[in-house]
Amino acid sequence: MITLTAHEQDMLDGKHGEAVALSMRIITELGRIRGAKKLIDVESVHIDGCIFYGQAGLDFANRLVELNAQVTIPTTVNVGSIDLIHPGLVLENTEREKWVADGARKIMAAYAELGVKQTWTCAPYQADSRPEFGSNIAWAESNAIVFANSVLGARTDRYGDFLDIAAAITGKAPYAGLHLDENRVGHVILDCSALSDRVLDIDITYPILGYIGGHIAGTKNPVYVGLPNDLSEDRLKALGAAAASSGGVALFHVVGRTPDAPTLEAVVSDASQVPVHHITPETLRDGREELCTATETQLDAVSLGTPHASVDEIRALYDLLVGGEAISPSVQFYINTGRTVLGQADELGLVKPLEALGVKFIVDTCAYITSVFRGQTKTVMTNSGKVAHYVPGNMGVDAVLATLEECVASAQSGVVTWDRELFHD
């Protein structure tokens, strides 16, 4: 049973309005299910419920607007189902596409009325919201959750739609799950010490490690040992996003790199009692093969930036493309990013030269969840484990997981080209 403070009871009883009372009912019921003894104050919220999945989500958002609800703490929003900045980029040809686009505009407008910061990104941690180590937050969206817990050392459970906006309105969340020390320990070890420095320097090593870790850990917390202690946030982002996609991972540790895990002993009290999985080049090769579903050699599209691309990732693409060969006219080339990051990249002079070469920037949404690919698109290359995992089922296209260099070279030639022996020295 949850014990509420007098102020929290007043909120639940409707003394602060029906929107607050409705939100408190959601929070306390989830707390009861999760076995929470009390509620806690949270410092920020990231909302996933702004994606248009159907009428129920829109009705809920509109009901909060009717009740004059407003967020009371800093609140960012995940991607929607349409790019509001680039009209026409998201397709509206079929009746379903028109229905989704119309619903997307309406639900995004409703959340804007609730007072959120209109970030429309799955990666608010890159530029819009950076919670401090140890702070309690209530974030939704799987990659945002796992990054906040793992890389920033903030504390959020794996929250979902409706609870996210309820927490933003009340500033409260159940004190349960990954808010608690005892639930942040490691449950399984992935030993990467057999991987060479060359393999550890390959960009897609990290989404594959995440994909493998998600399969092994499920909803538990994997611990990676033997990885570089100076891994970039982009590589940690790729690892976490894939782990949250193939499994239900909401927290991982990289010993010597992530803040909760300066040593193995800090997150695993007795390593002899924890399962150990040894990761080899063959493990990586097999993981990549699982994520590559394409059989065609003709390349139709490249999609980068899922989770949303950082300035550094946009710069890496710029360095490979600008001044080099042109993109084949038969290949669509997309990079997904957030509004704030796009503005920063534009100020650095990275955007317009890429656009001149045919690169299309997608903001506010992502190509793996909404209709962007044109014509009879069959084969998409990506360096994102999350895209490779989801895009066949979501968009009905085949995927090839490839390095950034392979994606660019294939886009220039129009032919799928990737090294099947990439991980072998």
C-alpha cells in the first residue's frame, strides 16, 4: 500500500483540479502494481505518448486539454508521427497515411497546449535535457530511458504512455523499479575482452553488442566488461538503443565508463554467481547476419540517425560525402535528427552542403515509424541496430546493417556493398 503525504492526498482527492486528480489516479495505481511504498518528486519528464498510435491516445491528450492541464516540471516530447518542419516529406498518399498524418498533427498540437517543450526528439539528452547523476526523473521512450539510466546515471523506471504526462502534471512518480539501488545492480556479464582494438573501433560493433545484450538480458541489467573506457556517447547511445529494442533493457553498465560502474564490484557483488557470456568476432558476425534481412543487391534507401543523430554524427557524414562522389539518383538518403541538433549543425555549416548532395533531414519523427520511403522501396541500409530490428516489421522493407562508410559507398554506387568478414582480423 502506498502512503501519501497530505499534499499528495489532496492532489488525488481533486483539490488541485480534475486533471491533477486523474493523473494521480494513474500514478498511484501503477505504484500499487509496482509495489511502491511511496511517491517521489521527479525533476523532469520525457513523453512518449505524443506519437499517434490511434484514437485513444489523441482522446486522452484532448481530455487533459479540456481539463486545462499544464505540465509543472521541465518536460520534453518524443518524436511524433509527422515532420512539421518539412511538409511533404512524410507521405500522405493513402487513406491510412492521411489518417496518421492528421492524427499526428492533432496530438502534437494537444501536447503543445499542455505546455511541453516542443523538442520532438527521441534523444533529448543530446541538447534539450541533461538530468544530473542520481536525479529522479520520469522518462518514457526506450532509448531515452536506457541512456538516462546508464550513461547519465539518472534514475527512471521504464515508463510508458499516459504515466509520462501524468508525472509531468503532478511532478510525482512511484518510488519503485530503477529508482531503487537494489534494482540497479548487474544481472549478467558480457565479456568483450576477446575483441581486438580494430573491432572495437568499428561503429556497428556497438549496436550489435546492444542487440546481443538485449537478447541475453531481456529486462535485466547487462554488464559489459572489456570495452574502452573512453567510449563516446554516440556509441553508448547505439548500444543502449539496440538493447532496449531486442530486449527490454532499461539500464546497462560498461565497467570503467558508465557512472554507476567504475569497477565490476560496484555493480556485481559476487561475479561468480552471475552468468558470463563471452563475446567473440563470430558472435558479432552472427548478430549482424540476424539483423540483415535483405536479399536484393539494388539499394533503394539509406536511413541514418536512429536514435536521432548528434552533431558529431552529422559531421561524420559531412566528412565522408562532401567533396566526394555524388549519391546515386536511384537512392533515397535520409538522416533523422532533432530540431535543436539540426539548428546546431546548420550553424556549423554542415546542413546545406549535405542537402545540396541529396541528403534529406527528417525532424520531429523517424523513418522507421512513419511513411517516408518512396516508391517500391525494398532495401534500406542503416548503421542503426534499432532501425535494422524494427524497419522490416514496421515498414515492410528489408534492412542491411552496415558501417557509415559502407552506407555512403553503397549510396554512391546504388548497390548494396558490405564486408561479411568485417569483424575478423
